[in-house]
Amino acid sequence: GVTMGKTFTVERLIRFSQCDPGGIVYFVNFFDMCNATVEDWFTEIIGMSFHEIHPVRRWGFPIVDTGCHFYKPCWLRARLKLTLSIAKLGRSSIEFSIHGTVKGEEKFRARHKVAMISLDTYRAIPIPDDLDELFPRQRDVAEELPRRGARDPDDAARVADQQRVGDAAEDDGQTVPFFLGRGHALLQLHGHGVQALG
């Protein structure tokens, strides 16, 4: 089901295909569920399906930064409630806060930042005023995910690099390093030593 208000909530039944041999959700599937929740949010709250956004309007909202804290295992056949809110709105980006619970017990909490790009140029573009006006103005009141401190030069470089990846989404007209999804990542994720394929 879908609940609309200050936050956007959907419920997912945990299926066999999402679990590891131990019967708990394999962690990468939480990221897939987060992305699906963002897609549902665009459809139910903003009134635009991904079909209209991507092939029709030629916009994209690729992931530029994401992270998750896991608190408790989530088991097969559980009904996971995913609650989404906007943590931060940028000129060309949206950062979501998403947390998952089962019967009130918190399973994970994620931050999930997407950048708006043109699918004709693959460069960041400002969020149009007519679209921006549709975004709920509430903010997630939960604490932000703690970030690891820079304890040595290598850590400092990684922290700085993560910041640059997030900031890239705010520079209109700049090429944005991102993941579009399976088989659709076209650009190199700069500074992370990852060459996207496809």
C-alpha cells in the first residue's frame, strides 16, 4: 500500500529472490528497494512516471551518492515498510532519506542522492521551476547518517572525493559521474577507480 503525507510510505513483501541462503535480505537488494521507492514517489507524489521523465521528457535522475546503515536482519516473508522524505533539495539534486521498518523495528536507514541531468547531453541541469514547485517542502527530522572521519591521508582523500562526487550534481552543465542501473552506466565514476560498463 501507499501512504501520502509529510512522508511517503510503501510496503514491500520480502521475497525468496531477495534473500541469501540464510533467509535474510541480501544487502544490495535494499538499494534496489530504495530506488524503487524513489520511482514510486515520483509517480504517486509528483505525478510523473519514470516513463514520462526518461523517454518522454529526456530527463534523468541518476544516483550520485548513496549510503546505508543496517541495524537488524530483515527476513523472508516480512512486510518491510519503507518511509521516504526529502532531506535536502539542491539546484540540480535531491537527497532522500529512506528508512525501513518491520512492525516498528528499524532495519536500515539510507541516504540516497540523485542528480537531474539531460539525457541528450548527460550533463547536470537545474530542476525546472514547475517541477520544483511539486516537491514537498518537509525535511526529514531524523539524524543524518554518521560519516566516517578522516583518520589518515588515505581516508582524507576518500572523504574529499566523496564530497566532490556529491558536489558534481550542483554544477550545471558539468558531466556527472553516476550509476544509471544495470547495463546503462556510461561514464567513469571518477576518483573511485571504477570503470562503468555498458
